[in-house]
Amino acid sequence: MTRVILWLLGGVLLGGIIHILVILTLPLLAEETTWSRVSALEARNRMLILPQVEAGKPNPLGLDPELVYGLCQVDLAEGPAYLRGMLPDAFWSLALFNEAGAVIYSTTNRDGIGQTVDLGIFNAAQTRLLAQQQLDIEEGLLVVEAPADHLFVLVRLSPPHEVMRTRFAERLAAVQCGPRR
């Protein structure tokens, strides 16, 4: 009887380990990822305004139809990336994602930033240069250290009325994104 219980316990334990390994490795085999979808949009070093999501139409990125979205893809191997501009005086949020689609940094206008976005994104080596004062930055720049070089920034604006949507999109399109020029 004890031997049967040990075999059952061993089988359940081995099955659990195999199950966990399969679940953890399946995302690595996916051909279509968030990163591949973002790369297809050609938003490298520029703020791309995403088209408004319409009811009944495909929504591969799972976007909220009430918001205005801007997307920018950056590569820190080319140097530090900067995000600069003035956003409308309404709720907005900004999130920095890695290649896996995980958020590595986020902020909103409710964090005391207001309408002005002045963000510098640095990798670990660039942050060391910054600490050694070998990189010049402007006063007031919000510095973010990223653990990877390939990133994308997603900015969300929430227009209070639908009629303001176009104006919000224009303001967002004017935001500079990418290496310092």
C-alpha cells in the first residue's frame, strides 16, 4: 500500500513539474508577440498615433476605444532615448514596456508632472556615465533606467469629450521621441 502511494505521489509531482515547464516555455514559442505587433507599426524613434478602435473591428492590441494612444519604439543601443512634449490638461498616462510586453516604468499626470513630459530613458551603462557626469542632461529631466535596450513607450490620453479627440491626437503627435537630435 505504501509503495502505491509513493508511486502516485511521484507521478503527481513529476506531472506537476512537466506541466509548469510547458506553461513557462510556451510563450517563448509564440510567433506573434506584442513586440512583433509593435514592430510592424513602424513607430521607431517617432510618436505614432494609433487609429481609433471601432466596435466590431479587430483590436489586436486590446486598446480602450475611449482613449487616444501614442506609441514609440526605441533602441537604447543607439544612445539614450528622450520623450519630450506638452500634453493636454486632462488625464494621461505613460508606460515603458520591454520586449516581453512587461511594464518596466509608468507614470501619470497625477504624479505631479502636470502637462510637461520630459523623460530620459537610459540603459545601465548610460546611467553609469550619467552618474560620472559624462553625459549632459537638462535640469528637470526625469531619468529612467531600463534593464533592456529594446523598449516601447505607450502614452494614453483621455479626452473628456469626443469632440476633443482630434486636438488631443495632434498634441500627442507633437511629442518628440527617440535619441537626442
